[in-house]
Amino acid sequence: MEMVGPQYRKLASVITGILFATGQVILGIEGMFVTNYQFLQAIITLPGALFLTYCVLIPESPRWLVSQRRYEEADKILQRAAEINKVSLPAKWWEQLDVESEPSNGKSVKKYKVWDLMKTPVLRKRALVTFFLWPCVAMVYYGMALKPNVLGGDMYVNFVFAALVEIPALTLVYLTIDRIGRRLVTSCGYFLAGACLLVNYFMGDNVPLAVSIAQMMISRGAITGTYAAIYTYTPELYPTVIRNTAMGVCSMIARIGAISANISQLMDCEFFLTSPSFSLLKNSTFFLPFSFIHSRFDAFETLEP
């Protein structure tokens, strides 16, 4: 997110989600024709070797470099960006920064650790809420993705259509997240997904197939939009100096939710009852600040009153 500039973060998040959905569509189509799971695994894994080139092709985040007071390195990247965008960048622009970003006169820059997320009351509250929200959304999202045959019919076709539903959902997030705010988009996504799954569960088999399909597709779209929203919202809740750490921890904890979705099915748990229960716990988002625009804080001190 730091590579594209604050005003483009929502677009970057949505495009990433659309490409993720496109990858799922491709995977579903490949699964139709490649029935050997070992060959299929090789097909989808080998292109990942291209990611090794990222360490050479993608520059470091200038915002992070500035937070570490490595101004010369940040200047090289920003000068290159200015050249591409045909704009000018003032010489020694870092001298115009606030006192918080002034040179440290040779002193080493503090390295922040994971436990620094609990350092202040504001950070602690935000960390606890996001650490809860991420596994909840992951559990619902991957739980639905792991049951493509729940509606009957060809599971590959169901998988592809469920992935296609994500694209309009992500487009809707892009159109609304700056208008009604990050927190409201996230809360509404959680509520809509949970409500549809809960209604679907209690209606049982006494519901027309078309209605059941509509409920499932709405749930899938809502939870996808929520995933995109928290990817945009979460980085804005933390200072630059510890933002990547917070995102890494949130992503790691989200895997617990994804694993739980799989285990709940293996244990014959009622997934479509537990998932809405977690989705409806979206009220925890009200402990987070209401935001229409990106935040600008880079240091811990700017979080406190």
C-alpha cells in the first residue's frame, strides 16, 4: 500500500482483489481439465518463481525509508518517480519535514517490535480489534471457498462463478469506501455476510434453489468486500514505523481463521452457523476510528492526545 500513495490505496486494494479473483477463476478452469492434483499443484506453483525478481524490480517504500531517516535512499526513489510523472522534487526536501522527522545527529533509529503494538492505549485497542477481525473474515471467506459443492451441481463451475461474484463486490467497495467511510463499509460487509448465512442456515432445505444461490452469492460478495476494506483500513490505523509489522501480524492471525474453517468441516461442525456468528460480531469495528480519508501519522506520538 505504501508504494502507490495514500490517495490510490483503495484502488490498489481493489485491483489486487480483482486479480486474486481472476486467479481463482483460472484455477477453477484448470481444475476442470487437470484432474491429477500433483500436476495441478505444479502448474499453479511454478509461476511463483517470478516473485523472486521482486527484490530487484520493486524499490523500497520511500515512506518507510523516511521514517528510518534514510533520506538519501528515499530521495533516489522519489526522484525517479518524479521523473516518470514529469514533476519536480525540491532538493533536500527532507529538511522541510516536521521536527519528528529531523535528522537524528548520528543517533541510531529505534527499531520497533511486535510488542510495541501494545505500547500505548490507542495502539493497543486498535491492535486487539484488528487481531479479532482478520481471523473472522478469513474464516468466513475461506470456509465458503472450501465448499463449492454446497449448492450441488458441478463444483468447478460453482467455484468459478463464486469467484466471478467477487469482481462486482470489489467494484462496489471502490465506489463507496471514500463516500461512507472505511468503518461503515467493513461493518456492513460483516453484517450482510453473516445475516445471509444465518438466514440460509435456518431456512434449511425448504427454500427454492434460486433463493439459496442468491443468498450464497451475496454472502460471498459481502465477505470479499470486507476483506478488501480491511486491507485498506488496517494500514491506516498504524504509524508508518510499525505499519508493516502490524499488517504481518494481522495476516498471520488471519491464517488461524482460515485453518479453523477447514477444521470445522473435518469435525462436522455446522460451518454455516459458526461463520455468521463470527460475522455478526462486526460491532467490534466501532472501537476503531471513523475514517473517510487516509491518515497521515508516521510516529507513535501522533496517536496520543
